[in-house]
Amino acid sequence: MDKRPIGIFDSGVGGLTVMREVIEQLPYENIVYLGDTARIPYGSKSEQTIKKYAYQCSLFLKNKNVKTIVVACNTASSVALNHLEDNFDIPILGVIEPGARTASKVTKNGKIGVIGTTATINSNAYQSKIMEYRQDAEVIGIPCPLFVPIVEEGWEYSQVAELTAEKYLTELIEHEVDSLVLGCTHYPILRYTIKKVVGPGVRLINPAFETARDLKKVLTEKNLLNKSYDKPKYEYYATDIPERLRRIGGNFLKKEIDNLFEVSIDNL
Ligand code: DGL
């Protein structure tokens, strides 16, 4: 029995799609969420910078006395997970391994698409993890950097979104992938448009779902579950313009965002 909160961080609001899954599967856990809105996007930054930011976010959460950290950001998970595991003594979960595992399980023809930020795709993290699970897989990674601003504008159902998706995803259709990993926090919001473009035969994989399952498993095994069944407390921090997190974040979390605070990057 452990009432300490779970810490979740992302480069911005996108990680709230992961928090949503965590709440769904662990409804009694307290959560502290940090969105590094001052420094988003991580996806176009160097490995060194992403590692530094991810470390600072994790340290902030650790100082909030969290019992575990979920790296909701695919970019930070791709590039910095090992670095964080080496530097913190609490369980740290990323989204890559669960997403890769699911993809290798659901594919029938072994042809898997992965979409994400430029840093995520260039890191090869998803591609190599999938190959560990399924050596015969053919994995095609496509960076889709324009999807993040489209979602942040609230244009996920627009013609712009559809044309952009066509431009990015045609190659995957030509390769006849039968499953597609939505390897970025924002992409589950674009699900409808992506599905429309790739067609009903392609399974979309949201790594957040399996990540939340893994988290539940880890908390159970390590005896860290909060079994008090009290109404859980959620706290949100943003490194810039917290109001934006409240406004846009509602769409990601499907829930009102209260207890929202600003934290300067100087204090991370
Ligand atoms: N949260 C990031 C991810 O999942 C997307 C936004 C960014 O580039 O920072 O990769």
C-alpha cells in the first residue's frame, strides 16, 4: 500500500493521452503530471538536449515524492530511457517497449509501420525493439512532424490533416503494412483521420494502452499500489503558459484540469 503519486511527464500536453489510459486502468492512483510546455517540441532536438530535459523533468517529479515515473513522451522514451534508469532509483517506464511488443503481437504479415517525431524515428528505438520481438518483421518508420502542430491547432478532423496524412502515409500503404504504431503522444487524437487514410485493414496501435497495463503490473509486483480507494488527487505542472495546457489538454484527457501550476524551467 503506497499512496505516493505516479509521476508522468511529457514535452507538453500530449502526454495527457497517456495519463488518460493510466486513470482508466488505475483509477485510485494519485498522479503528478509535468508538461514541459516551455521547451516543446522535443522531437526536433538533439539526443543530448532531449536527455538533459528528460533528466530535469524526472528530477522535478522525484522531488514531488513520486513512486514511479512514466515517460509519456515517445521522443524522450526513445532517446533517454536508459539514461533515466541509470540515474533514478525508482521504476521508470517508457512507451516504446509496450508499443513495440503490441505491434509484433498483432501483425499478421509482419509488415509494421511506425510514425513519430523525427527524433523518435531517427533513434530507431521502435524499429529495433520490434525486431527483438519478431526477427522476420519488416518495419518502416516515417517521421510525421506536422501532425503535432495540426493537433495542437485542433485541426484533427480537417482537410489539412487528411492531406498531410496522405502525404506521410502513402508509402506505408504501398508497403502493405497491416499495423501502424502511433509513436507520438499526439497521434491518438488523429486516429480517425489516420484510419481514413490507411484504411480499415490496418490496425492502429496506441502504445499508451499497453504502457498503462505494464504500469499496473509493475506497481502490483512491487507492492506499490494505492489501495485506499479514496478519490485520487491529480496535480498538473507546466513550464510555460499553464492556461494552454488547461485549454488544449481537456481534449487529450477528456477531463477538467484543476490543480494546475506553473513551474519555471530554472526550477526543474
Ligand atoms: N510528446 C512528443 C512525442 O511523443 C511529441 C511532441 C514533441 O515533439 O515534443 O514524441
